[in-house]
Amino acid sequence: MSGGARRVAVVGAGMAAARFASRLLGLAPPGGVEVTLYGDEPCGPYNRALLTGALRGRPAPGELGLPTGGATVSTGTEVVAVDVAARTLRTACGVTAPYDVLVLATGAGPVLPELAGPLPRAGVHRLRTLADRGRLAADVRTARTVVVVGGGVLGVGAAQALAGRGTTVHLAHRSPRLLARHLDAGAAATVRRALEAAGVVVHAAPVVRLLGDERVTGAELADGSLLDAGAAVLACGVRPRTGLARAAGLKVADGVVVDDALAASAPGVYAIGDCAEHRGAVHGRAEAAWAQADALAARLSGAEPEAVCGDMLPYLRLSAGELEVAAFGDSAGEGTGAVVLADARDGTYRKLVLRGDVVVGAVLVGDVGMVGEVGDVVARGDGVEGDAVRLLLSGG
């Protein structure tokens, strides 16, 4: 420590960690803080949200890096224990490091589907890290057909990106609707048509077994269908990584429980991003992680000592080649008032979900040029004063 600078240790070196470090070091007085990011991966922070696009080579993997504002980034360094009373952390290499402030940005790990039998020893992929992307990209060069297990954000994005490489893709999802957490039946059908136009074969039945011993040879679906495939992508969502926090005695529910100051249940410990649970919600989206990082940086820097993190609007943004989707708030909107503009010819679907004349949710598929204006209307809870169609047409 030099000149009395506060030592801020960030466990994790992902998108939330990079944003927090960059903002904190930009706001704090020179020499006021020393920030160290501890990351498991062998590379520095990068934009994980663009991994599916990187499967198609746009952007290239080397273009995904994120700035950290001059923070020290300790790559390939797993933190295995935290002593919140002594304010120290310990790495897998046995190094113990002191801190004044600890920020948990441990992110989330992939959820594995419940499949019958053992998994084949090769050809089964997750898509959570840059290394995962590299292995999958290498495998699909020889695997003529890929089955994607799961029709959420990651599964839809991966299917579209792989199809864009010229690969034959089967997407199997347990729900009749793709992106079921965010989209109503009309929007989901529009997304499905866009995938099918790109060459993706969509199955409204889950995978129950992957076939093959040494490597994947296919998949069995719940409806009895058998698919030939040379590789599989498991894209069944993520779960907050909370093991370190739990072992340290911090309060954990689905995620690491934090208050409006993003403080965890021990002095000097905070959590942000995919691992944090704020007001009973784990948001799991980049936009929420960045908002939390900004609020915590403002507070710890002293620039805004009372900065807090309020309610966050549920939000989805997916951009995968020609397929673009945005959803805000109560976007599925079943059983509430709604105004819909859809055009099957150009693959667009626009919907406002209303409670009275107040906009409480929105969905845009295909043409998302008005995403900022519509998102602001939902966030403010504006009334449409009887002219919802004008908003959908103009975005303002």
C-alpha cells in the first residue's frame, strides 16, 4: 500500500469488475485507491455478451477486451477463501492478500440440463468463457451438425451464430415459446421464423439424452425424435456463483444478498453483477451489472457518497446477426392491455404492454432502432395518452 491508498480487491475479472474498476479509478482522487482484480481466466476482462457473435468472427476474439482504468489484473488467479474478519483473501496458490474493501464480482456459472446417461467424452460444449468459444469454434469446423440445448438468450444467440457459419443447427427447447421468460407468443413466433429463415431447425421438445460414447453422435428428444449431430451446446441458463461468499459466512439466497448500497452482510464487503441479489432479484444481464458497478464506484470514490442502487427494470437485449430482440419490464404481458404492430413480411414485431394508459413493458423484434426511446418510456412508467401506435411507429 502506498500513501495510505485504500486497497480494493475485486474477486472476478468480468464485465462488472472491469466497469467498476474503470469507474472507481476515474472518480477517486489520484492515489486514493489501489484496485486489484483477481480473475480465474488466463486473459483480462472482456465483453462476455459478445461471445456468440464472436463465433461468427464479428467481433474477433481479440477485439472483446474491456478497459480497467489502470487497475492491477491478476489473471489465472482463483480466490479460494475470504476471511471477512481479518479482511484477507487467499488464492489457490496459497498467497494471502489483505484488503480494505472487498467487491465480489464472481459472476454466474452454466446450469447443466438433466440428461439421461453419461455425457459423451467429446463434443459437448458450454459457452460461458472465451476459451469455451475457442473450443466450440474449432469443433464445429468438423462437426457438420450441432444441437443446441435450450431456447433462452444464450441458446437462441448461439444457434443463430452457428447457422451463420454455415453449420446445420438444431435448437431444442422445452417450451413452445423461445425466450419464454421475456416474450409473448407473437414475439416468440417472430423469433422462431427468423431462426428458421437462417437455417435453424427448431424443436419444441427438450433433449433427454446425448448420444455417443467417445464423442457426440446425436441427441434424443422427449417426443422420441432422434437427431444426428457431431457436437452439442448446453445453453440452459446460469446460476450465481456464491460458494466463496457462502463459505465466508455471508448471507446468500439465490445470489449474494446486498442492500441498496450493494453492501453484503459483512463490513467492507460488496457484491455486484451476476452473483448479486438485490431486492430479491438476480438480474443476470450486462446492463444491470454496469448500473451496479457505476453506483458502487460512485459511492466508494466519495464522488456520490450516498449513491444507491434502486429497482432495476427487467431487460433483455439480444443481437445475433440479423436477429435483434429487445424486451423491457413486464414484456410477456399476459392478461394485460397491449398494443401490437406486427409485419410477418419483414419479420418485425412491436408491442407495448399497458396498465391503463401506463406503459409497463415492451417488446421489439427485428427493428430495434427505437430501443432507447421505448426503454425510457417503460422505465419512467409514462402514460401514452391514447396514442400508443404513434410511440411504436416513431419511438417518441
